[in-house]
Amino acid sequence: MRAMADSVRATGRPAPPLRPTVRTVHVFRITVGASGRIETVMATTAVGTLAIGTASIWYEISAPADGSTVVLSHSLFFDHRMFDELASLLVAAGHRVVTYDHRNHGQSSVHQQNEVSVDTLTEDAAALIEQLQLGRVHFLGNSLGGFVALRLAARRPELLLSAVAVGSSAEEEHQLEAFAPLVDRLSEHGASDSIDTLMYIMFGDTSLSTDTPSVQDWRERMVALDRTIGGSAYQVIHRERIVEELHGCTVPVLAISGTEDHAYPPPISDVNIATACGGEHRRVDAAGHSVSLEQPDTVANHVLAHFAGVESTVGSQG
């Protein structure tokens, strides 16, 4: 902003808008199974940041470049890494995958509470698709990311091939009274004092009882979240419903729920969404609120079938 002001003073006209900062890299992520065999290999081809309004949004694009594009939008309290396993499965199936961090999360910029509403995050996502010139994409979001996916489907259908809402809701917050004191504590102290509550909200009983590596990793990461996460949490629980906007939706929508979701249990996270938009729904066993992270193989199977059906229909129409 200072550089732009200096340019105006010197030339009488504003500086050109900031361009995306992109760094092309070749990072190979290798997952080794219990048998010692290599199960997945994912090549990261580009990472960078986008200037979107007042925000700097970090993103990562994974090969192959010629597959249809899937954008993955993460949950509150997480970042793009919640999709590491799911992204590798989608890349292996031939899709180009874009992950990114919301404002106040991961490597994206930090903002005040009034700059991180769900509507603002939806505008960020639309700008990301447009600035990266991704064309029409499949947009999958978990929880908060699902709120974004549904709003894009209702408001920016020209950007999407399909939308997938995982562990999410089209309604206003039905646990507002229960969640409000938690949000106050997050705003005052950060996440460390509330970590047990956050883990119960974000993971299912199966994941928690077996204390999976994902649970261990994300517990450590969530403990480190500072007070700025409270502003994001406030906006999440005070979002407006989108049920009426989804009536007549032209974008194919798939809702995926977890049977152990403590935040948005079925039918909120599956039947209700599908009914609102005329879409479809699937239910995943042994998964809580973070379905994409807890059961990535099952989620991949559901979304790949969904993508194939959508693309077959688009192909037949084109």
C-alpha cells in the first residue's frame, strides 16, 4: 500500500495491481504403506501467493496440468495440509489439484474479524479461480470450505463444474449458544486452553479413540493457533443461511457427511443440503466433522464418481 501511495505521488496515477507471486518447484511427496510399498507419489508443480483485496492468499497447484481441476478448501482451524492424502489420491486419478489457505490460516495473511466473513472468503475463492485462470473447476470444501463451495454454487455458477460440501451445512449455526463461549475463549486466549473441545468438535469418536497420526498432528498444530483464530470462528458461527439461495441451483452438488460428526450431524450435513439444491448425498462411516481428513480413501471414491458423472454429462452436452 505504501508503494502504491508513493507511485501516485510521483506519477499522478496509481501503480498497476499486484501480480501473483509464483514459484515453480518440483516436490515429490511419497507415502509409504505398512507393507513398505510406495502407495502414492504427488508432484507439486507450483506454489505462490495471490493479492486478493487486502489479503495475500497462499496456494499450491499439483500436477498433472492436463486433468480437470479440483480446488480444495479447508476447514476452520486447519490449513491446506488437511487435504494432503485426498489431494494425492485425486492427482493419482488424473486431476490437477489446487489447495490454498483461507485468511487467518496457514501461510495466508492475518486479518481482523470484520475482514474474514464467509462471504469474503467466498469472494477470495472466486478471485483465486479467476486470477489463476483455472477455468471451470470442481470445488470441494470441508466444513468452512463447504460453506464457500455452496455459496460459489449459488452465486458464481459459471466458475464451477460441480461443488462438494463435506461435513458442512447450508443453514445458520444451530449450536450458536453452545459455540459462542468457545469463540470468546479463542478470541481471548487462542486455542491452547480449548484444545480438547476443539478436537471433539473436529474429529469423530473413531479417530479420537484410536488417536491416529492425523489426530496427533492436528492437535499439535491447533494448540499453536493464536487469538486471531477467534475472529474467524466468530464469523463462521454467525454466518447466514444459504438454503433459499440454493433453490434452483444449476451446479451439480454432492454433500458428504460423517456418521460421527459432532458439529453438523446428518441430516444437516447431507440430506438437508441435497434437498436445498436438488443435489446428491453420501454418508461415510467412522468419520466425524473432518471427513476428508479422517476417511480420504472413501471420500476420494465418492468424489471421483461424482466428477466422472458430471464430466460425462458436460461432454455429452458439448
